Amino acid sequence: MTQEHVLDGSLLHHDWDNGHEPVLRIDSGDTVHFDLRMAGHGQVMEDSAIEDVVWDFDTIYNLAGPVYVEGAAPGDTLKVEILSLAPGPWGWTAVIPSLGLLPEDFPDALLKIWNLREGSTTALTETVRVPIVPFIGTLGVALDEPGSFSPFPPHKGGGNMDNRHLVAGSTLWLPIWLDGALFSCGDAHGAQGDGEVCVSAIECDMQATLRLSLEKRTSSTPAFEVPASAQRAPGDYHGTMGIDPDLYEGARKAVRSMISWLVDEHGLTPDDAYFLTSVAGDLHIHEIVDAGVWNVGMTMPLSVFAA
């Protein structure tokens, strides 16, 4: 018989290390209720100004776990069903010098505090509201390599994938590399666009309920499914394109063009426009096959201007 478990939010770690002792042992098919602490917990407060924040990158990511799944073995696959996600009352987005897609354009530290208590959207400005679409930025299993690894880049066991499509109702599959899988999660987001271009989303606390099950099959990479009922409703959008022989530079061109449009057409400041591209704009690869010149696009839902 499957069981439900509640994991204390204080049982966390800040890196990927297969030497971390499991804080919970479960059977396949069990459900776990996670109390996730936001990235930067204790470093950013709801009343913080940017000059108040002192970043500690060694502890900025708070990962709940690890959770040991009985019977899990290398070569198996962990199925993670995302049953429910409830964001906390507020969140933050920051620009941190030297990080993000456009560090030369935005060299100064910036901070935006979001109120998540107002229903299904949150205000960037008086005329721009961002839909609240919660998901967990980091979901992963421990690696089969000894030592401590940074939580920032994703890895073959998942990790900090920042996949905004992994909303409630979605399912994720992760390849397992160690006995017990040693699953951890964190870096909860109230909203994010594909790309998270300014280096942060709407970072927030979250109550998350996940079902973890074993599948005795091998997967080489993480995979996911999103039912139609869990997807963001389609709507009108504006798009920009960055054409370049380098994908990264193409992305930069597309985002710069979107920022210019937001400033010129909608009167946003460049700082607010950069925030908006990170929390609501989506990067896409429109074309990658032609003679070494790629087309990277960014789209912005026009519904954010409905106010």
C-alpha cells in the first residue's frame, strides 16, 4: 500500500553530493509533500532593497532531500508526477552583475519583489501583470560520481533544468544512477519564461506534492509530458528574432530586440523590460539547419498588457 510523507523544510542541502544521507526513505508509488524554501532564503526578504542583499552562492540553492526510493537501482527510471504546487506569498527576481544573458547591457545589481497574494497574476508595473504559473526549477537524482557538484548547471540526472513546462499535472522521467535514486528538488518559481534570461525567475517558497515511482526501464536523458489541461492557454504574442552563426549570440540579439520593443512600444524602463523577458518571455530555436546561420526567437504574450 502506498503512503504519504511530509518532508520538513529544514531538511535540505546546497549541492549535489551522493554522500548526503537520505532524509526520507519511501516505497515506489509513495507521495511526498515538500515544504520548499526559495532560492536565497534568508538572503532576500520581502522588504529588501538591492543594497540590503548579500549573496552567498554556496547556500543560495536550498534543495529538499535526498529522498531514497526503495528498490531503485542504476539503469532504472524515476517517474515524478507533479500533483500540486502552491507558491508562497511573495517572490523576487534579481539581476546579478556578470550573470545572465546580457551582463554588458545591465551591469548594475537590480531587485524586484513580487506580491503573489493577488490571485492568478502579479504586477510588474501599473500596466503589466505577469501570470503566476508555478513550477519547480530543480528536480533531480544524485550522480554516480563522488564529490560535491554545484547546483547551478543541470546534469544527466536532471537538476537545475529550469523547465517552466513542469507545472502541476505534468510528469517527469529521470534516469537513475545510484541505488535509491537519491531524489532532491528545490528552486521553486512563481513564473518564468523559457530561457530565464536575466538569471532568475520569480523565486519563491512553495508547497509541492510529488508522487515518486520506479519504472524498470532505462532512459538516457530526462523526459517529460504535459497534458493539454496543464498548459498555458494560447493567446496573441509579439516575437523578435536573432539571426546569427552562434546560437548564444542569436539569443542575445532576440532578447535585446524584445527589450527595445517593450521600451519603445509599451513605455517600460529597460530594467523592467529585462525582468519581463526573464519571467514571461520565451526563447525558441526557429531554425538550426541552414548553412551554419541560426534563427533564435523570443515571444512575449500580449496578455501581460491586458491591464
